[in-house]
Amino acid sequence: MSYLPQIGEVLGEGELTALALPGVDRLQVLGRRPSLPAGLKIYAIGDIHGRLDLLDELLARIEMDIGLRPAVQPVYVFLGDYIDRGPSSRETIDRLIEHGEKNKCVFLKGNHELIAIKCLSDRSWFDQWMRLGGMETLNSYKIPAQGVRNGKRIVELQSAFHQALPQAHFRFLRDLQASFTLGDFFFAHAGVNPNADLASQKESDLLWIREEFLSSNVDFGKIVVHGHTPVCEVDVSSNRINIDTGAYATGRLTCLVIEGASLAVIST
């Protein structure tokens, strides 16, 4: 799919704040088009992975979009995976905490945050964390993370991470939500288990699920907005929208904009 400039406002230099989301006609909730309650506007932001540069650019674009309709209450929903892989995980968390102090925000937990917080108490997670980009996160906290496979080295890294992690960052990671619901939309990092009601989802599925969810055409009663599985373009199915456009590798961080029954996209 390609993003079509059917709606949006000109920012200058030929750029648009929000572009209409292709494929919205596929979306169905109990036989009707999904929507949000009046007066609210959601900005759902996909996997950031330590790309502070893209986050700052995207937030600036969102602010411009908000300025077009300042009477509408904006709600930011961040879908998790704020850390790892990219170069600025620590700075990204600083930015998110600052943003949350000034705006109505929902911060969801990604599998990468789950692993990082587990590494504080369980050394057995370190090897997996390093394979998934944890080395870059430790480096952003000024912790040299080479040679992690050595058992003694893991003990040293765990101790260094404890000391380097600010309390504000620990609280941020600890307090992340597993899911969020508003109107006809359900937000989770990875998706949902098609065989369980939305109210009965396990955190492990919300943070890790892939194929079983991605291939399902079940009507969940809500449209599931998720990330976790990188795609070249926003992926719209009848029951879900994937907005993880692989920011750390592609330079494209994506935001889904929902107002009433309208859906649009802002991306870097």
C-alpha cells in the first residue's frame, strides 16, 4: 500500500500533517465501521527502538496537527518497544517521561521493556536481551556491554545497569500498561490471542504473539492497533492495524490518527 494525500493540511515545503489511511473500508467491528467517542483524538505511535531523532520529529508533526483542531482532546498512545537497537534508548525514555508530564498519554509495555526490567533481577535474560538490541540500550546508559556471554561479565552488567538506571526510568518501565481500550479500538504491543476474549488476554500474548494473531480474521469486537512485527507500510486488515514500520532500520516512525470514524497517518 502507499499513503495517499487525500486529506491533511499543508505544513510547508509540500508536507502534510496527516494522510488518509488506505484500506479503512476493510475495518469492521460487529458489522460496522469503528469509531471513537466525540471530542477525542488518538495519536497511536509505533515501535520507537531508541530513535529519539524520529520521535522528536514525529511529535513535532503531531503538535502541528493538534494545532489545526485545538478544541479536540488529544490522547497519545505509545505501543511499546521504546528501547534497544537504536542509539538513544535512555534519551528516548527521558523524552517520553517529559512528554507524559505535559500531555494525556498511555504508555504500553513492549517485549523489549519486559526483558530489560527482568534483567534487573534475573541474569538468565541477559543473553536474549543482547541478541535483541540490549547492548545499544546499555551503551546509552554509558555501560560498555561487549563480552556479555561471559558469566562474570553478566553479573557486572546487571550491577552496572542497577546503578545507572534512574529511579524515574525504573518507575516508567515498571508502570507500563499491557493494553488500553477506547471506543472501538484495543491497543496492545504485539496483538491478541484470537482464542481468548479481550478482557482475558495474557500479558505474554499481548507482548509477543505473531502469526496466530496476524493470520486471524476473527472479529474481536474491537479493532486491534499494534506494532511488534515490522512492515514496510501500515498493514490494515478487517480486525487490526499494524503501525510498526521498523523505525530503527527504515527511518520511518509512524503514528495512527483516529478521530470519530476517520483514520489517518503521520510518519517521519
